[in-house]
Amino acid sequence: MDDYDVIVLGTGAAALTAAVVAAEEGARVGVFEKRDTVGGTTVFSGGMIWIPLNQHEPAEKGDTREKAIAYLKALSNGTISDEMV
């Protein structure tokens, strides 16, 4: 590991952004991914940001905490704990 100044674990949007910024600043960067594909959870989100209960969301959308929790649980396919939500 002495070959790297920065080690990035994972290849999601945040991880790859950190790797690029570190490299642009002159660091020797090692990026490691345990899965067969690159992208992390960004693969599932399509790179979009979702902010539940967003004050800028029109009220007629009917956004509620309960709907947000149900959505997260549905997306996780049973892999997310109540504490994580």
C-alpha cells in the first residue's frame, strides 16, 4: 500500500469524485472495488439525487416520511435495516 497516497474503497459517484480530485491535486490514488461492476449504489440511482421531504417539492406531490421510508425499503429489497432508514 506504500504505492498510494490515497486509497479509495468503492467506485460510486462520491468515491470516484474523491479519487479524481485527489489525483488532480497530485496524489497517487488507488481505487478498489469488490464488485464485478463499477458504480456502487449510483448504478441503482441512475446518478440522480433524491431528497425526501424537500421544501422545494410541490405540496401536491404528497411527499411524506412514511412514503419515503416505504420507498427506501422497497428499493433495498430487504437488505436495509430500520436503523439504517
